[in-house]
Amino acid sequence: MTPSTGNVFRDVGFSNKEAEHLKVRADLLIDVHRAIGKRGLTQAATAKLLGVHPPRVSDLMRGRIELFSIETLIDMLARLGIGVKIVTTRSRKRAGAA
């Protein structure tokens, strides 16, 4: 058994950079999904509110993370009335360390 790094994407073999990027996108996508669910919006109502076509909402609800940028997900959260706060932390490794 191997202990988790705390990032499932890193655990399954993505590079550190890609894993961090995917984790941020996944967290944002989950927040968008929850906000839509809490409001009980239909796909059509969600599409109208987010300013996208219904198939895009379908991709969102199916978790098609590869189709959404961080910027797009932040914009969707803003349209749902949810602010995003970015918090930075230092990596355990020093910058430039191998």
C-alpha cells in the first residue's frame, strides 16, 4: 500500500505541475456542480444563466474536466453568485530543487 500524496492526479502518475492544475480545475468543477444542484436548475436554465449552450452544461455535469479551463470555471462560479478566493502556499520543495 502506498500512502496518498493528497492529490489523486499525482498519485495516478501525472507530473506535479499537471496534477496541481488538474486538482484546481476539479475543485472548481465540483463547486460549480454543487451550486447548480443546490439551486435545482434544469440544464436549460443553467445554460441560460451561465451563457453557454446546453451541451456545454451536459459536459460540465458529466465531469468532463478536460473541456474546462480554470478561467471558464471561475467565470461560471461568478455567474452563479459565488466568489473565488485564491490562496497560495509554499511547496514542500524549494523552487528550483530537483
